[in-house]
Amino acid sequence: MLEKRDGLDPKEIAVRSKRIQDFLINSKEFRSAEVVGAYYAFGSEVKTDLIIDQGRALGKKVALPSVEGESLAFYELSSGKYLVKGRFRIMEPLPYGPVDKIDLLVVPGIAFDKKGYRLGFGKGYYDKFLAKKEVFSVGLAYSFQLIDSLPRGEYDKRLDAIATEDGILHV
């Protein structure tokens, strides 16, 4: 799955990412959210630039994750703050303006299933975060990343929805 995603042409990533983001931006969950937790896309992940820009343009608080020890913390992205390369070479916000409450959490992944479970890189950062917070969570995926079923462990947390180029699947 990762190999197929990494094989996408940059133009195809841009086109598919825009369509996926448009579906999410036009969703009732995005419209009603005051605080959006997003991620800064790395490599061939579904891009989040439109979600971030549109959220900020609408006056929403937008927060990005930072790896702290074995968990994720979210920090507000504001015009005066910069992004730096974090622990896994992923761009993270400087640790100013911690955000405790997130209304909509946008989650990356390698694969997702139709029950709302995801396959990440195995560290469990998002699962640990979701276990502690009550938040509407949506995975962003290219349509080929959405499969019928994934193996899961006892600590894997289910997402509320998956957004692909075909629309949003609420699970």
C-alpha cells in the first residue's frame, strides 16, 4: 500500500488531495468545528494545505501535532509561529499555544478499513491521542488505501470517518 502511494506522481497527489480536502472542507463536521487538528503532509500523504488555509481563513483555530516522548501534543498554528523538522523529519509547530480541545481531528495513515480502523507506522501516537480525547476524527486517504478490513490490536482506535476522492465514508 505504501509502495503504491509513494509511486503516485506529484501532480496526481495534488489533484487527488484537492478533491479529498474539498469533500472535508464542505462537510458539516468541518463547518461546525471551532478547532481543527490537522497534520503537515509528509511525502506522498494526502496534503492538508487547503484544510489548514481554509480553516484559518474562516477564523478557526488550526493546530498541528508535535511528538513529545511517546505521545502527540497539538499546538496552534499562527502566523507568527514557524514549523521545524520534528523527531521523524515531519514538520511540526514550535511548542507555543498548546491546544487541549479539538473538534475535528484529521488523521494520516497508510491504509484504512471500512470500519474506521487505520494502519499507521506502528508507534500508536494517534491511537493514544484518541484514547484520551473525545473528538470527531477523520482519516484522509486515496481511494486505493480504503480496504474492507485491516487486522487490529486492542489499542487501535476507530476513526469516525474516512475521506477519499469518492467522498466521505461515515463509519
